Amino acid sequence: MLHSRLTTLFACSLIALAALLAQPTPAEAQRGALIGGGIGLGVGAAVTRGSAAGVIGGALIGGVVGNQIEKDNRRRRRNDNRYR
């Protein structure tokens, strides 16, 4: 059981790494979505023991959260530069 969990987590990590390396300079929001999706994919696989719905759901939720965090960071940087 532990072996299959680790194998799934490792495979998900490799997929996320390949997605990050596929495009050398993604836009900021895309980078946040990719990182969040990769983390969500791994967490979804670990929590649901590799069920397809858990993996896909984790990746979707992680991608949305990562995208929103990166958008907030971009807005914050833009506002900080405006008041300097």
C-alpha cells in the first residue's frame, strides 16, 4: 500500500516537473497555476490513495489557487511600484 502511494506521488511529481520545464518562460499566472496544479496533484494522490477523481480534483483546485495567488502577488508588486 505504501509502495503504491509513493510510486503515485513520484509519478505526479515527475509530471509536474515536466510541465514546468516544457515552457521555459511561462507568464506569471501560468507559472502559479502550474506549481499549484502540481502540488494539488500530489496532495490529491496522497489523500485519496491515487483515485482518479482525487488526483484530477486536487490538480484543478491547486491550479486555481496557484493562479489566484500569483495574480494577487502581481497586483501587490504593481501597487508597491506605483507608490515609490
